[in-house]
Amino acid sequence: MAIRKKSNKNPPVLSHEFVVQNHADIVSCVAMVFLLGLMFEITAKAAVIFVTLQYNVTIPATEQSAETVSLYYYGFKDLATIFFYMLVAIIVHAIIQEYVLDKINRKMHFSKTKHSKFNESGQLSAFYFFSCVWGASILVSENYVSDPTSLWKDYPHTLIPFQMKFFYISQLAYWFHAFPELYFQKTKKEDIPRQLVYIGLYLFHIAGAYILNLTHLGLVLLVLHYFVEFLFHISRLFYFSDEKYQKGFSVWAVLFVLGRLLTLILSVLTVGFGLARAENQVLDFSTGNFNVLGFRIGVLASICATQAFMMWKFINFQLRRWREHSSSQPQSQKKKFVTAKGKPSKKERENGVNGTVTSNGADSPRSRKDKSS
């Protein structure tokens, strides 16, 4: 499987540059080892743990359901499945980067800063869109939208359908794959802490919903959150192509606040009221029942703290944009005043107005940056 980027340099085998340039091919070979293991009887039992979902239970047909149903629960073998699909996520990441994003970057001639942000938004927008559509289809097929009480009804939700379990396995695999991608994509050191924070938050909440058998509530909140995030990243992609585009960010700002409020409402409704009124409120690890007071307080505290953190980051982001917009207004007014006063001389046009260098000057740093990028 050839995904390797073309390069004139031939770095030494197993060197840093060699691994970065050929990581997709290396990971593809590792994934092929597990797939080839399915073809031989000796290795099939071990390989099947990585490739297929484990812990299935077949429920026989009843009067209500004429067909047999296969449901799944979680266990330690899921770590092997997550590892395999983490490899798949790395391969898909490389395919999108090589055949979509890099081609657009070469046509648009972005600067280094825009180049990295464009790649980030391109990868995340594709993931958010796919996950949002997939999650919404599960919500509709399982009637979670038409019956909101299903979020807490019949808790614990230890047995889940195939699509639900595969969705959670894929989500965990994707966010685990983000760790090695920090190395493969040569992420700047100053950007790594920010990346680690949001990757850790995703893994913490997704794994928490999966392990604590809150898969119904987790799915609804993920689809809601992914839709808002998809709108932000797709708006940023349009902004990179045309910096005058601002409508998408305005819509995103409104939906972001509404999304945080709706997340808190659904969480309090499910955990604070639905589970609090359930009859079975005894901690039982064997049955997967975590519906006790400490569990409910911990879940609500983590959700509220995360929403507060996101709102704090959002407010700082909006304040920074407002300050930049406000600081740019006096400069624009100054330029209008100079234009109205009279046409500047040739020397002023070359060296700038009033001792400052304009963006149109021959020595403008901005022009040099755009030219080099």
C-alpha cells in the first residue's frame, strides 16, 4: 500500500526522518500482519481479537422480537481492538493528508502557520462530519431521539448493539491515534500542551461513558458536540480560502453557547433526575451498576467542569478577536485621514507614512512573509 510522500531525499533507514516520511507504509505493514493472521488456523484465534468486536451475547427470539439479537458488553480484550483500529486511523489520516489536503495546500500556497492550521481543521472536519452522521444514524435507528427517557431508562446499559460498540471503539481508537500523530506531523513544541489537553479530555469522557455504562447519554452528547465543532472547523477552512468570510464563525458562536447549555441540561436531566429516581441504587461491579450518589456527583462535576473550561476558552477567544478588531480600527481611520489630506510623495510611499512602514511598502515584513511562503 503506497501512501508515502514523494521526496528527493533518502534518509537513513529507521532514522527520525525515515519514520516520519514512511510512517503510513510502516503502519500498513503492521495492520496487514493482523489481517494475514486471520488466514491461518494457528494465529486466527489471536488475530480475531484485534480485528473483530469481542464479548458478544446472542439473545434468542421472543414474542416481542421474532429474530435473534446479538448484543455486546465491554472487557479488557477491547484494548486489542482499539489498538488495531488506531492503526487504521493512522492510515486513513495519511490518505486524507496525502491525496486531499496536500493538493489543496500546493494550490493555495499557504504560509507555514496557515498550513498547519489548515491541516488540523481539514482532518478534524472530516472526522467530526463522519462521526456526527454515524452517531445520528444510531440515535435514529435505536429510537433514542423519539424517547428521551431511554437515556436513563433500564440503566445500567451493559448490553449494547453492534453499531453502538463499534462507534465507541472507533472513537477511542481515533483519539489514541492522535498521540503518535503529534510526532508524525512534527507538531511544534508550543502547540503540544494544547493538543494533549483536548485529546485527554476526549479520551476521559468517551472512556468514562463507555466504562460506566452511560453509552446512551454519551452518544447524544458526542453528536451534539461534534456538530458544533464541525461547523467551527469547516468555517475555518472557508476563512483560509477567503479571509472576508465571517458568517460561519458567527453561527458557530451562537451554537457553541447553546450546545454547552443543552449539554448541561441533558446531563442534569439524566444523571441528576433520571438516575437519582431509579430503584436500583446499589454499587455492583458484576452487573455494571454505578448508580450511587458519589458516582452521580462525580459525573456531573466532570461534565460541568469541562463545560466551564470550554466556555472560559471561548470567552477569551472572543475577547481577543474583539481587541484585535478594535486595535485595527484606529489604523484604518488614520489611513483614511492621510488619503483625504493629500496624495503622499514618492518617498513617503516607499518608506511609509509618518515613519511607519505600510503593508504596500517595498520593505514590508508582511510582504516578505507572504512571498517566502
